[in-house]
Amino acid sequence: MTDPILQVQNLTRHFSVPDKAAKQGWFKRAPTKTLVAVQDLNFEIERGEKVAFIGPNGAGKSTTLKMLSGLLHPTSGHAQVCGYTPWKQTRQLASHIGLVFGQRSPLIPALSVEDNYELLGKVYGLAPQAYKTQRERLIEVFGLQNLMPRLVRALSLGQRMRCDIAAALLHKPPVLFLDEPTIGLDVTAKALLRDHLNQLANDTDTTILLTSHDTDDIERICHRVILIDNGEKLLDTSLPNLMNDYTRTKTLRLLTEEEHPTFTHPNVTIERVEPHSIEMKIDVTQVAVEKIVSQCLDLFKVRDIGIEGMQLEDIIRTIYESRKG
């Protein structure tokens, strides 16, 4: 069995910030306090895994990615990415990772996309034929044919994000860090970018570590979820297990022969009733869905039936609220 491509052991990062509540003297240094961004974080990622690294604002996601890419030194702890310690071997690591921050483009605005890619090919020391082959593949996957001659500053946000991610993949890194790649995009641009990333995830062995507040990104791209809060890991599980283990309610929709269907049960909330249809929410921690369905089939002449689990966003919110409680 091969070693994990990414290992994190007791990774910790503290920041000293001004203490505005403390009294300050005329000739004394301003008092500071310690802010804990990441605390004793532990996890491993195997080659080819697509992992969502999620949490609320301030949970420590971006700080962790910056340490794993060598942009920040940890206060303590250890990490290895592709066999390198990121903050000690940053130059060696650079050719093994791709890094995309949603609001910060690596491309030079005054140059065309094509010129930017040529420059990056030189920076990474890519052989001409290898560069050309990878560039053409990325152009096809991300639909960049019409964008290559355009200046970066003339691109829309969605177009630029596609170009940014393609740029991060020019040197075929085995690991790709994505920090909010769809932030600020409209619905159409998000869907397009997800489709491209999903194709990439299916076609290559690239390891992806994704942070995002958009659960559609997670569901379309990732197979595993790591939840953190206040810099600490809360949960590390597969996406299917997360959906199954933490689902508290399920929605049952029925189309009936009866014009005005009615149903009552102590563990069922009626969400909506319309002519020939009823929608109810079932507390699956108290009663089995199959039992409610059986009762409905006995009560109604059913034309159609649909059962839907909790949305991922609601499951994540439930986990955080239960922790606070």
C-alpha cells in the first residue's frame, strides 16, 4: 500500500492580533492576544481522492490550505504533501501542486490568456511538446478556444475562473487545492465550472482538496467530507455516509386520486396540500419512512410517489447546531 499523498499531524496555527479591549500606554507596545486559527488538525488523503474541506467562516479552512501550499508556517505540527514539508520545501513542492483562490487570479491582467500560459510553461520548465499537449487538452476540457487571445482583464469572472483552474493544471500537478472556486459566479457559470471539474475528477488521478460554501460544488466533485470548526476537526467521513448517518428528516410527496388528501401522524409535519397532492416531512429519527408510506398507500389511491432526503446544506447546519447545543 502506498503512502498517503497528503498527511497532516497535529497541525496548529495561532495568530497574534491587537487586543483592542486592553489599555494602551503612550510608550508601550500595543497589547496583543492569541487567535487560534487551526488547532491540532489531523487527517490523511490518498492519491486520487476528491475531498471537501468545509466549515463556517473563520473555521480555519483557508489557513490550512495556505500552510499545505507553503504560504504560511504553522505554529506547531507537521504536514507532508507529495513527500515534501510545504513551508520548508516550497520550491520543490511548487511543481507538484496547483492552487486556486476564488478571488485571486495567478494570471497577469495585461497579458492574453495564451501569453500567460506560455509564461507559466516557462516558469515550470515544461518541455515544448508536453506543454502543448496539456494546454490543448485543457482548452478542450474547459472550453477556452475563444478565450485564449483575449486579455485577462477583459474576461468575465466565470471565464477567468476557468482560465485560472486550467493554468493551475498546466504542469499536471498530482494535487489541486481549490479555495472557493465558484465564489461570486452566477448560476450558469457555476454549473459550467462544476461540469469541467467533475470531468477532470473522473478523467484523471488528480487529488483535489476543495473548500466551498456551495454544497452543489461538494456534491458534484467530492466523495469525502472533512468538517472543521474553530480550527478543529469535527467529522471525517464519506459523502454517502454523511447523507445517511445525519439525515434527520425526509420529504414524502404524493399525487393522489383524492382531491383533498389529509394525513396525521405525531412524527409527520404536513408541508403543503394542494388538489390531488400532499407533501409531508417525516422525522426519520422517530419513525421509519416505510411505515408512513405503507399507511399512505392504505389511505390513498396513489398516482405517484417521491421520497427525498435532507439537502446537504441542511445536514451540515444540523451538525453545527447540535455541537453548539
